[in-house]
Amino acid sequence: MFEKMQEYPCIFFFHLFHSLSMIRRKYWTLYLLLLLPLLGFPQSLSVDKIEPPNWWVGMEWDTLQVMVYGNSLNEVFVSIQPEGPQIVKTHLLKNDNYAIVELYLPPDVPSQNYELIFHEEDTSIRIPFPLLEKNKQPYRIQGFDASDVVYLITPDRFADGDSTNQRAVGTQDEYYPSRPGMRHGGDLQGIMDHLDYLEDLGITALWLNPVLENAGKNSYHGYACTDLYRMDPRLGTNELYRELVDSAHQKGIKVIFDHINNHIGIKHPWMSDLPMEDWVNGSIEEHYNNKHYKKAISDPYADSMSKEMLNEFWFVDGMPDLNQHNPFLAKYLIQNTLWWIEYAGIDGIREDTYPYPFQDYMADWAKAVITEYPSFNIVGEIWDMRPSYLARFQQGTLFRRSFNSYLPSLMDFPLSQAFRDFIRGEGRLRDVYEVYADDFVYADPQNLMVFLDNHDMTRAVFEAEKRPERVKLALTILLTARGIPQLFYGTEINLYGGKRHIDLREDFPGGFPYHTRSAFTQTGRSAYENDMFDYLQKLLKLRKKHPALSVGKLTHYPPIDEIYMYLKEQEGEQYWIIANGNEEKKEVPLWDIQHKLEEVVQLENLLDDTRADFSIQKGIDIQPMEVKIFRLLK
């Protein structure tokens, strides 16, 4: 109909004025405004925002892609003032609500406030584009390693420090603390308010589940982003996030950013107005959903369709899959990552769903990050129980010599599974030993992130059916063998959780105004909670005092009768750990390791602060589910 009206304007205006004559005069203007977009009449030039909003001088990434959002951008001419940055090219897209401007920043370009000027006929629009000096404070962008202990927080469930930000205009996931699957009100201020608690516990790094805007339904978890340059307003502001990072750094606590290259949320503005037709894989109507096979990525006999489905499937309808083979989107995502690192000074990234995006892009992304920040660390989530599958993703792998992933770290799911089987009473310590024994497949096993549970897995104490002695044993090995230990918030107080995601991510007691007690304090914790807190705090202090326990050389011995023993050594210091995986007391014979103990005269028990003379002729008594950590004195 409207096509015909555009084709025969005289007929159209006759019908239009006839219609207007039948409408009350005060509605005429509104009627016309509603009709104009439908008629395809051109809109005037406008620029709503640009991304990134600024950049920094002296960056390795010196050819910048600025994404422009607005109207009637298909014939725009772009310049910049004052002189310095150079416009390489302006890409005018089929969708005239977007344009992409390429900027080159010469090495000597000064840091100052610039303006991008958008021209069209007699119209010009000036948009500020500051080039800033990099913040060179030494405590920023440190990376993380096996000397750290990472504490994972789901921000909405940890602590509410600002009661004024419970709801935000334009968001659907509302504040209903009585409903497990809705917002409970935790925020960045709540985390800042309890940094002293984390420092006292012995935490050295924070990993927060995603903190960027999630405007859609059921997205308190943060994995359905709707604005990649904005903190979720119910958690706080960009400025508050940067303040949190700075405050954590002042207490010796690093911050790890949970990042997602694979997908966005369905409520992202792109999804109602795609910048390009191939910006996402598939569409809302047609997409690969749950038809994916992770093994296809390494299967030498896999059909190309299997690999395509792996790269292009949507997890759920609410998480559209991004097409990183679109070169403009690829640059957008890389720049966005670099922007957050430089803006906030974060120390590392945990990359969600690592196998699912295109792997050539993921290598380009990781390379760009590590090139810009050589001390940075990235840990990839590759949820698989086969060390050989995981190992092929780590940089330096023996399994893909022609391909460098540039990914330094991996999450050690095989070790987590072995521990969880043991905790449930369905596995053995020998299974844990055998996972460690498979470390030959990794280029750098010490750079694996090790854990018992996380935000996607039932809690360890839930798996143990409230037998904390099993959890203590597993935590002791986790914290003293190899790798970068990660703890889930509440582990230190035996937080129980439940089977569903919304239950295992329960509130931390005392973090919210409606709680009647605070587990952030000794007096607010029960005896059951304090028992685990005191034990874990002791372990973390030992790791800090005796670095060999975290980064020392590991020598272990095949478990006999469920007694697992290993040595940690560094710079002449030796530590001997014995774990009894039985429900009864055992006497540990020493013949198998006597060659390591011949010069030892005393054992210092680090967990109970006692010393005893040592004789190779005597065994060591160890209680059920007990772990002993000895410092060997010669």
C-alpha cells in the first residue's frame, strides 16, 4: 500500500488530507509524525553515540574502529579536529543507522580532547572523542598466577551496598529477593564494603560473574549482555567498577573480568536493528539450538557441518550467537576488551564458553590482548573432562603445532570432577592422582585454574552431603598441589546451596538488609561455619607464608590404600603433604619415599603448629579424612 502511495504522491496526499479532515485538529501533527517513517521519507542526520567513547595514546592497537549509531549515516562525511589522528576510511553501511570510521593514531599523536565531526550537506554534528594518557600505576593490569587464590562472586547474591539501585529504567529482570530466580540486590558497592573480609580470609584475586548491562528477563547472572560498554545500573556505574578495582588493588587483591565473545542477550539493541545482515549467526526464527558437539573441533574425521554447528548454535533463544567472522564485529569485540582492561585496570579475564566461537578469531582476540598487556592472564572455560581435549586449547600445545591459540590458562574440569567424585564417596584419591599424572599433555599445567565448584555446579558441601571433612581434604590438596585455586563465594562458611542454579547461587548471609545475621563476622557465624572458615583461612595464610606450597615443584606418589602423598619443593625448602582418604585411622609407612627423607631430623606440622623429631623407622599416624602438611627440617 505505502509503496503505491510513494509511487503516486498526488493520490497519496489526496487520501491523506481526506483522512486528516476526519480527525480532530489537535491529532494532525501526531498522525503525520507516525506516518512519515512508514512512507520512507528521509530522516535528518543524527548521531546518538559512538563506541568506543574514547581511546588512549601509546597503545599497540593504533588503528581504531569507531562504531557510529544514529540516523541517515549512509552519506555522511567524517573529519576530526584538531589535527593528529587520521581518518583512514569511513565505511557507509547498507543499514544507514550505522557507520564505521577507521582512525589511525600516529605514535606522536598528543593526548587531548578531539572531536569527530559528521557532515551531510548543510548539517554538521560534533561528538567528543578524547585521547587519554595511559595510567601507568604499577599495581594495575598485573595478571594472576598460581601464587593467587581466586574468589568467585555472583554479584547479585553477595551483598547489597546501595539500596537505591534495585531497579533501572528499560530493564526487565526485576528486584524480587523472595524469588530465587530474580534480582536480589547485590551490587558493586556491596563487594567494596566487604573487601576487608576477603583480605582477612586471605583472598588475592576476585572473579566476578559478568557485570555489564543485562536488560532482559532472568539475567541476574550477567551472561546475556545488552550493552558492552556499560555496567549494569543495578550493580553500579562504570566509574564505581573502576573504583572497586582500585580499592581491591590497594588491599593486594586482583580483579578478573568475566568476558563473553560468543553471544549477547536478545534485548541488545543490535537484535532489533542489526548493523549488518551477518552480524549474528542464524536468526531468531532459524538458528542451531542445542545441536552441537564439542568434540567436532578436535575430531579428525568430523564433517564440516558438525564444526559449523558448533560455532553457530544458540545456547537458548535469549542468547544470540555472534558471528566473529564479520571483520567489523571482530574488531569491535577486541577493542571492547582492550577498552575495559585499560579503563578499569583489571588483571585478567575468564573467557566464557571458549570452544564455541570461531577459533581463528579467538586466537586473534587473545593475541591482541596479550600483545597489548604481556603480563595479563586469560583463563578459558572449556567444560570437558578429557585433559587431551583441554590441552589443545592452551598456547604452546603439542597437539596443534601449526596453530597458536595465545590462550595462557584453562579451567581444569577433569580435576574438579575427580574431586567431586571423591567428595560424594563415589571416587578415590587415586583418581585425583591420575588427573595430575596426565599433566604431560599440557604446555603449562601450573597455569591451570583448579576448583571444586563454581556458579554452574552444585556446591562441594552439597555434593558431600554436609560432610565437611571431605571438603576440607579436597581443599587442602587443591591449595597445595599445582595450579591457580578458585573458591566459590561461601565455600569458607560451608554454604550449602541446592541442586538448581538459582539455589546454588544463594545469598551470602548478612549481605542483605533483610538478613537477620551476618556471616561476615565471627560472632554472626555458627560453629559449623566458623570451623570451615578458620580452617580455610589457616590454609590461605600458609600458602602466603610458604610459597613452595603454591608455586613449588610437585613430586607425588601413587596412592596405596587411599593414602596420597606428595612433596613441594622450592629454593631448598621442602614440604610433605599426606592425605588419608579413608574413613578410618591409618599408619603411613615411609619406605617408598625414604630416599627423600634421609636427612630430615624434624617435622613441623603447619596445621597445628607443632614440631616432632623424625625417624624413618616409624610410620605416621593419620586420622580419617585428615591431611597433614609437614615442613621438613634438616
